[in-house]
Amino acid sequence: MSIKRILRGLEGYTMTIEEIKAKLENVLSAKRYKHSLRVMDTAVELAEKYGEDIEKARLAGLVHDCVRDIKGEHLLELCREYNVDVDNITKAQPELLHGPLGAEYIKSVYDVNDNEISKAIYCHTTGCENMNLLDKIIFIADYVEPGRNFPGVDEARRLAFEDIDEAMIYALDRTIKFVMDKGSLIHPDTVRARNYIIFHKNKNNKI
């Protein structure tokens, strides 16, 4: 599927990928913008590896953090405007809201009207139950892009291009442990994502 087709809005208006990049560069910090470009490139590599739609992966990777630099009351105002649910966990950890908000925000601000791209953005931080291949690609691309530097990232990168489900389990396990060690709240979607992948991986291995 072409970028032009994905970007075609409900009224027929189309933003080019370069226009989206220019808009992102104006609203994101330089560090966040460069991160977004690296996630985009990594998502394309993973899509090529696993046979996913390359242009959807490219676009989802590019815009995945489009609202990440919005903070405080403005973030909550936008969540109300776009009917994004704010529960006790996301209220305590508002950085988790940029996925669900971004999934809606891209439709009106970046003219991206594609349900698969929206879902991948929605769950790219916490994960979710029953993630499809594009969801996993964006989650892992965000986790292992070349700018990331933390203990275990090299192993995550190796797994990412060998078995994306194993990479997901590895990333989710380490995320849960990291959050637990901080004494923070674990979002239920992260636990659901991990359990779903493990359950179905084990089930398939027994067939």
C-alpha cells in the first residue's frame, strides 16, 4: 500500500511524508524528532524482515511519538478533547497517555486515517492483548532503535530480527521488572500483552 493511499484523508486531502516530517520537526524536541526518524527506519527494516506492509510501518514509526512532548494540563485537555480515557494508572503516569492520544491525534492533525496504524501507535508504549504484527514492529522498533542504550538492548536487537515474539517477551519482561523496581504502577495492558504472547506461543508449539 502506498504512502499516498494511507495519507488520504476522509475529505481527500493528502499530506506527504515530507510535510509530516516538517510538522513533527516543528513540534517535537530535536532529540525526540531524531528518535522518531530512527524508529521509522527500524520499523521499515523489521517490516522487510517479517513481510509487513513497509509503508504502514514507515508512517507508524514516524508519527508514533507525535504528542510525546505535550505535558501537564495541555495533555489532559487534549485527552478530554479526543475522548481518551484517563484512568488512575495513566493519571499517575501521564507519559503513558501519548500512545492512546497519538492514535486519535494523527487522524485530524496529520491526516492519517488508517485503523492499523492508529492501533500500533495506541499500544506502542504499554503493549496490549492480541497485538498484530504491525503493533509488535512499532513496539520493538521503539525499544531497540539505534539511539537506545541500556543494559540488555543488544540482546533485544538480536531477538528483534530472529523472533519478534521472543523479542516482545524479552522487552515486556524487562519493562515490568524496571517498573516494579521503581515502585511504580504496572499498566494492565503490559501484563495482558505478555501473557497473550506467551500463551499463544506455547499453544502453537504444542500443535
